[in-house]
Amino acid sequence: MAKIAKVVAESVKPTFSVELWPPRSPASEAKLEQTLPILEKLHPTFTSITYGAGGSTREKTHDLVLKIKRETSTEPMAHLTTAAHNKSELVNILQRYLAAGVENILALRGDPPLSGDVALPPGELVYAIELVELARSMGDFSIAVAAHPEGHPDSPDLKTDRIMLARKLELADMAITQFFFDADDYSRLVDDLDRLGVSKPVLPGVMAPTSLKTLERMVLLSGAKIPQKVRRRLDGAGDDVVAIKTIGVEIATELSAELLKRGAPGIHVYTMNDASTTVEICKSLGLG
Ligand SMILES: Cc1cc2nc3c(=O)[nH]c(=O)nc-3n(C[C@H](O)[C@H](O)[C@H](O)COP(=O)(O)OP(=O)(O)OC[C@H]3O[C@@H](n4cnc5c(N)ncnc54)[C@H](O)[C@@H]3O)c2cc1C
């Protein structure tokens, strides 16, 4: 198995995949060492590895991608952002992946501090679509891109964002969504893409919220909404960490089940490097 988008497109049963962060401290490295074998037992279709927006995880992402490629039975998908690098650095990173046999990337813009008023020199990459074009020109990559069911926060409106996404997805092979909590947002995204003539796989990204505070911080960047019923359920658990975890898993499982019922090709879990939550979601859905 090498080209993840092809596997997702051709799979007769829903796929189950996970996202991991590269560890940033000895403690998180130790946690990841425990998490990896547990996740491997779930036989995820693939494991995607995030990239620090400012390039801060450059080597750590690379190392974890190669570790997963060489030491586990799951296929890695390497996230990469235009925001972090100039074009020649991006070329180097992609060349290194090609040389190591890493064929799957998630081409992203990232959230650059520079994205506002600072003009980039000509020839530098801004949008994710330009990274898709660059990777395509360099080798036989299978390329995924990000999709935002509720619209990307920088977009003037949802319609414009959908048109931009459709253009990007025409060149790429599949999309993975930002997390969201309302299945209707996913259905609307798929329907809009369909109307724009794009029918590549769109994997919903699902997250089990671990606290209302963390979730509120995350939605600031992502443009996702926290529906009242999700807010109420998390609020109801107060400070009880175990109860919050149980509710978070329930929220993620219920949403995933609904998405699969509506024809989603699989579920991509934002694990936040926590194996136990992911195992619970996987078990409840009968996936993996
Ligand atoms: C599955 C997933 C994984 C992620 N992983 C990471 C990660 O590892 N590291 C990280 O830093 N971030 C990550 N992100 C966050 C992502 O980088 C941000 O959401 C970022 O703000 C947008 O990235 P994008 O690739 O969607 O950008 P783009 O597709 O470039 O879109 C960004 C904005 O520009 C608009 N746009 C696109 N093309 C054009 C154009 N040609 N002209 C005008 N406007 C245009 C879009 O409508 C949108 O509003 C991830 C997001 C998702 C959904």
C-alpha cells in the first residue's frame, strides 16, 4: 500500500486513519512511544503527521514520518506547509521524502504570521494549491489537501472558499476536513463540491473534545463552531476529567456514525497523541 488516496477511493469498507503530532519534549516523546504500538494494533489505513506552522517541527515531523514508514505497518502521510518555508526549502523537503520512499503528503498553507500584509518575493508559494502543483511537478506523490466544512476563516464568504477548494482538489487526490460537530456541514461541503464538478474523496476529520476551554482555543483558529448541544454536554461534566473524556468520545462516535451513514469514505481521527480515546472511538464504530 503506498498511494493513500487510491486506497481510500477504492476501499469497500470505511477507512480509519489517525493524526499524530511530532513530540516536542522528552515527556511527549515517551508518551508517543506508548501510543504508537497501541494505535498500530488498530491497523489504521494511514497515519498523518502534523507540521509546525513556523517550520518548528521540520526535523521532528520528518523523523516521525520515517519512523512510521520503517518501523510500523501503517503508511505515513507527511503534512507540509507553504507558510513555513521558501520554495527551495520546500523542494528540499519534498526531495528528501521522495528519496525515502514517502509518497503521501498533505499539502497545506499553514497559518503564517506573514500571510497578512507582507508581500513575498516573486516565485514564493502562498496558497496550498501552489504546493500541490510543486509536489506534482517533482514526483509521483499522492496528495491530500485540507477542507473546511464551515468555510475557511480568511475567506470573504463560503461560496468563494468552496470555489478555491474545488480548484485545489481538482489538482489533488483527496481532502481531509477540519474538525466540526454538525454532520450537515460535511454533507453541504460534499454537495457543494459535487455541484462544482469535484468528486474526490473527502475524509471527515473528527475530534473528541477534551475540555471546553481547549476546544474554545482551537475553534479560534479553525473557524469551526461549537454547537450549543456540544457546549451543554461538555459543560455538564464540570471539572470531572473522566466524565469529560467519556462525553468527548461519545460526541466523536455519534458524529462519526452519522457521517458514515451519510456515505463518508472513512473517519480521520485527530488523536492529539492520546491512544485511549482513539481506541474507544474505533471500538464503538467497529472500525480498524
Ligand atoms: C486536515 C488538516 C490538517 C492540518 N494540518 C496542519 C499542520 O500540520 N500544520 C499547520 O500549520 N496547519 C495545519 N492545518 C491548518 C491549516 O494550515 C489552516 O487551516 C490554514 O489556515 C489553511 O490551510 P489550507 O491548506 O486550507 O490553505 P489554502 O487552501 O491555501 O486556503 C487558505 C485560504 O486562502 C483561500 N485561497 C486559497 N487559494 C486562493 C487563491 N488562489 N486566491 C485567493 N484565495 C485563496 C482559501 O479560500 C482560504 O480562505 C490543518 C488543517 C486541516 C484541515
